[in-house]
Amino acid sequence: MVRIAPVNLPYNPKTLWFDAGELELHAGCDVVVQTARGTEFGHMGEPAFEATPDQVKKLKTPLKPVLRVADDEDRAKQAELEARAAEALPVFKELAAKASEEMRPVSVEYLFDGDKAVFYFESENRVDFRELVRTLSSRLHVRVDMRQIGVRDAARPGAVLQAPRRRVLPGVHPHGQGAGPVAEPAEDLGRVRQAHVLSSLRI
């Protein structure tokens, strides 16, 4: 029987399913999980459970694993990354203002590995940010992903920084974590799109 761990990640409005394995997991615990983006820090709002045969059949990709229950060191690291993200946002705003009048920075997310950051911005039009990626990488010494979000998403409270809990339906997460609850389509951040991600650039 497959044990499922429902996990919420800080910058994702969806509840994702992960393979709980033999770990002792309960509602309210913090966890470190493996995703397509790398290692990420998450929180379990609900307890782990055993999937039914029907739920297992609907899994179109293997579930990514819960690597471990987060300890004090993991929580301290996550707090440090959040502090780095807060410090990076003013830099992002400063450099974006020089790069394009149409680009409006929204937030910065440092992934748990610490060597890559995602810079979210809002723009009504397509933006050429290749030079900005180079400048951010050089200034902050981190690999850079740029993600453009829709105007309505950026204006909605909590759309990126604090993803609100949503009524969930069965589905498959686009980053490959397998089938699990995803946001109601009408309320989903489906308009959030990756805009020419340059994830491997380091200067």
C-alpha cells in the first residue's frame, strides 16, 4: 500500500502528494521533499494516509519522496533563505527598473538547496530579461530563474507570497510530483508561467 503525504510548499498554492515511505509523519510537521526543482521545504497540514487502489491507479507518474522530517537545522536554514529572499527583493526592484519599465517585481524565492533563486515579476507584455538575469546572477551570486505572472495574479493578495488554501480536486501536478490534490481550476494560478527560464546561468 502506498502512503501519501499531503504537503504544502511556501510558493505553491496547491497541496501536493509525496511518497511518505516509512517515515513517521503527522499533521503540523515540517518536511524536506524532493521535487522536479530540487530539494524543497514544506509543511503538512494534514496527516499521511494510505492511498486507495483507485487513487494508486490514477497516479500517472511516480510520487517524489519525502526525504525526511525537518529538524531545527532545516527550519533555521529555511528561515535564513527567507531572509535572503527579503534582502534580494529590493535589489531585484532596483535592477528591474533599469532593465524595463514594464517589469514589476513581485517576490523572490530561494530554493532549499540555496544555489538557485526564482524571481517573480508581473508584466502585461513579453519582456527580454536576459541581461537582467546576468546582472542578478553576478550581484547575488546565485543561479536565476525568472517567472512572469499574470496581472490579475499579482494583484491578488497572497497569489505568490502566501498561497491561500483552496478546495482541492484530484489531478497531476505540472512539476511531476504525481497525482494528488490540485487547486480548483477556476481558482488555480494556471496563468503563472515560466518565461524563458535561464536556470543554469551562473556568473
